[in-house]
Amino acid sequence: MRNVLFVAALGAAMVACGGGSSGGGSPADACPAGVHTTVSGIVHAPNGTLPVSGAWVYVPAGAPPAIPDGTQCRRCGSSPPGAVAWTRTDAVGRFQLSDVPPGSNVAVVAEIGGWRRQATVAVTACADTAVPADAIRLPRTSAEGRLPQIAVSTGASDALECVLRKLGVADSEFGTAGGAARVHLYAGSGGASVFDAALGGGAFAPSTDLWASRGALDEYELVMLSCEGAQNPDTKPAAALRAMFDHVNAGGRLLASHWHNYWIASGPAPWPASATFASALPDLGTIDAAVDLTTARGGAIADWLLAAGTSSTRGTVTLSSAKHTATAVAAGVEPWLVYAGSSPASVQWFSFDAPLGAAAAQRCGRVTFTDLHANGGDQSAPALAFPSGGCTSTSLSPNEKVLLLEILEAGRCIE
């Protein structure tokens, strides 16, 4: 729910991202006054190109505790458990750990939203050690580190499964419910429903299986719902709406695209009051949406979009084929991207922590709504086997970069 010169801007940018204070270690070798043993670098997404904002980076005292699978109430805390030095990445992924114990095999961990990667670094006393970028990026496979357990429902009008591949998740990590893969694909209305021969040719379970019960949803840390081209309320009965609501309140993270606004607009109270939705407004086409800069996190998002090459002007991003369903949000809901040039205005991205309306310390889950489609050339349809049939583009559109940021933000710990 948060390019510049590294040394000059590090402290200010870390404050902007809502973190950045480094915890103290006890270096074995004392340094001269004013000199510290530091470790620095940039944390990237698994694709190695996009920075990761707000990630913990730390030196553990021993093996970090295992991250449980499934839905958990994950709040940020003041430091990672058992860390001897720690910090948070700034808005464009940079970090600097201070007072790190020197040694030839020092563990440095990057962690956010169920992603975790550990690098082994030779740390020189009383100097700065730079961590190679590829060593500290988030993992592409389970062999490299931990990936969150993610469910993706496909749909006729978007291809979020292809967006995850562009985030850098390896094809070997895509599978079906009950399998060892970290990303489970479900067949939504009009979306891809089968793997290609390279991935075994198996069929996806229907998305109605995913949201049929809270127990099925609670297998996952993040649920991503690709737009189906319509709300399709017949596939989302009251029991499913309640299951999704309870799942998120218990710590689940939901990313709902376009017509999946049905989960919010028709869900149990107070979700329907969180936003105003329209059902018959024409698409907006290409727009310049404004980032909400009234919060520190909004400022960090603006800096990220600039660093990722998505914005040419801080606080503004050009989006294509923009939809026009969310027109306003209630108090307590964060409108991250808004286009004011239409009547009514258009909220392209909003989120709220859940339970909505609960005291801040009691919130565990997060709902993220996006009125964006990927618009990157990929497609999802029953006749297009995943991934070779529909995931055919290799470049990232501006819309896709925003969606990738939304995915990372959806999983970020609750402040």
C-alpha cells in the first residue's frame, strides 16, 4: 500500500518507501571512527530488470525461519526475525546494510511478500561490499529460493499468467492445483485452460474450484484474477463471495482485474461501499494517469515508475486502452492511480487492507483492484495452450510494468 544518484538520495528515498533504518550488527573487527562495514546493492524482480521497493534485506544470525505456505497474517514488524543487520530497499530497490559482521561467507537475504533469496557474500571489514545484482534478485525457481504460492485465474480479456512470466517466474514453476509448482493456473471464463506439450499438456481446474471454498483459497498467498470480459455472476455465487471475503480478512491477498470488480461490488459489507463502480461507461483509450503523491508510499510508487522507464515525468504515467469502471473510492481506500480528465474521474488502481474498517493493528489481508489490461500483445483463450500459444511477446508494455508493480505491492507486508 511506497534514476537518482545512489549516495546522495539513499537516505531520503528509503524514508519515502516507509523503511530503511538499518539494524545494528557487531562487526568482529572494530573500524576507525566514522567508518563502517557496509553491504550495498539493488534488489530486482526475478526478471533482473525491474527494481523491488520495500523489500527487507538482512543478515540473519542463523538459518532464517521458514515462511509457512498458504494464507497467513503477515505484518511488517520492526525487523526480520533473528536478523543482526537489516534495512528496507528504497523506492528504486537500493539498500545499504550498516555494521555488518565481516567474513568470507556472510548470508544476505532479500525478502518481500513470500519471496525470499539468500546470497553468500564475502564482506570486507571497514569498507562497502557491493552484492552482484543477479545474486540478490528475487528467485525465478524454487531451486534459487522461495516463491509465494500463487493462484491465477485466466480470462478472455487479459493474460495475467503471461505477466507473471514477464516478472521472471520460470515456466517450471507453473502447474495445477495440488502440484509442487508455485503458481497454479485455473481456467476462468474464456481464458487459457491447458498447458502446451512442453509443460505436459495437462488441463487446468476450473476457476470455480478455486473460489468454491475458503479452504481452497487459503492454500494461496496471492490470488490473481484475470478479466473475463464480463462479471459472470453465475460463476460467483454468494458462498464464493463469502469465501473470498473471509480469505482476505484472514490474510489473503487478492488482485482483481477489471470486471472482477464483482467480488468487491457484490461482496459482503463493507466491501461494496469501498468504491463506486460504473457498468456502462466507454473505455478511455490512452490516458495520462496521476499517482497519488499525498502519501510516502505514493511517492515511492512514483519514483519506481520513473526508474522503471514507465514514466517520463514523476507522478504521471501514460496508460493505453484504459477502462472506466471505478470512479471513486471511500475513506480508508488508497487510490494509487487516478485519471481526472474524464467525467466522472477514473481510478485505475486502488487497494485497501482488510478487514476493511478494522483497527490498523488488526489488518492482515489486502484487496487490489486494477482497471488496467496488460495490453502487451499476449492473449488468453481456450484454444491457446500455455505458455507458447498465448504468451508470445517478450517486451514489457507500460501497462504491464504497472501490473507487475501491483503484483509486488499486493504481496507486500502490512504496515
